[in-house]
Amino acid sequence: MGKKKIIIITGASSGLGQEFAFQLDKIMHRLDEVWLIARRKERLEELAKLLDTPAKIISMDVAKEQDNRAFKELLERENVSIRMLINCAGFGLMGRFEDLDMEEQIGMLEVNCKALTWLTYECIPYICKNGRIIQLASSAAFAPQKNFAVYAATKSYVLSFSRSLREELKEKSIWVTAVCPGPVETEFFDIAEKYGSTLAVKKLTLVSPQRVVKEALLDSHDRRALSVCSLPIKAFGILSKTVPHGWILHVMNLLK
């Protein structure tokens, strides 16, 4: 019996993770199973009913070591070949660093950085030749952001890690793409803005999850290192490489 061909999606219960599941369900053929990972089991069950591809529901908290150990054991038991790993699990909080709850900010580090790193490490041995890794970063990775300090720092980590990992895995023909969208029309801001702070440019640059995912999958297919959706965010990415970050912070401060 051959290896089970699978895709793994974290953060699959909503937002971009859910949208990746929908779009891949339509275009991925000869796939045996999609593994849907998130804390909210009922959301995953609802999603699985809408997919034609058989789904394995894995209700887990990617920030908990006991859940991670169970996932590692699952990988060891199953005879799998991972065609794609898509790390979408993550969250952000807006507000002054000193005003936000410290435990929640540490939680951002745990989920956005530590969990993503750990899951990637455990999955790499099972990823097939010409397999893909998609890591959800953010345009916040391009430059420091006032009132988004920890979140922007975590996404800078994801971007740097992804680009370095890409170079290491080329020899195995595994291709890594970092996705760096601006504001996306998902539940993200329901959590991010709970302390009252808002993103001034959100209304001007907000895009749909469908658009972000479609472009990300195309860029991953083309083996691109980076996927950036929408012209304003692409312009910001270029600006962040050519203009001192102190100036960018000053201008962004004027917009708030």
C-alpha cells in the first residue's frame, strides 16, 4: 500500500486557513486526505462537510506541548506523504505594549513563532519531492509598527525564517513561500482590535480572503519566495526596503 497523500492546514477553522481548504479542495487531484487543524472542533466538522476531499479533523492547540506530542505520534503512525503544509494558525493584538495583557502577548509568540516552527520541523521529513510549505506572515513583517509591536515582530520572524528555510530545502525540492497580506476581511480584527486600537489604513487596503489565497497558491505553484496581495501592500513592501524605518514609523504615526 502506497503512502497516503495529504495536505495539512493549521488554523483551518476560520479565515485564510478555511479558505485554503476550500480552494485546494477544488484544484488538488489524487489527494487522499486533508488534515484540518484548529482548536474549534465543531468549526472543523462543519468545514469537513463542505469538502469533497476526505478530511481528518485534528482538534488541538498548537501552543500546547501535549497536543504537539500527540500530533508527532500521529505523523509517526500514519504512512503519509505531505504534499503541502500550510501554517495559518496565528493571531494579533493591537494597542500599546504596556497596556496589553502580558500573557496574551506571550501567547502571540507561542502561536505565531514557536508553534509554526515546531510544526514545520516535525512535518519536513514527511514532505514529498516538489512539496510546498506556505507560511502565513503579514505585511506587518516589513517594518516595525507602533501599537502592533509584538505582532509585527512575530511576523518578521516568520518571514525571515521562511526565506532562510527556503534556501535550505531547495536541495530537497521543497519550496517555501511566505504570504504577506495586508488587512484581510476575516475574524482577525475581532480579536486584534479588542483593546480599542484600530488600523487606520484598514479600510483603504482591505482585501478578501479569496483573493489572498488564490494569489498565494499561484505564487506557491510558481515557487516564489514571497506572496504579496494588492498593489498598495506591494508598494509598502518596496518602500520598506528603500526608506528608513524611522521615517515609515513617523508617517504611519501621522495616519493614526
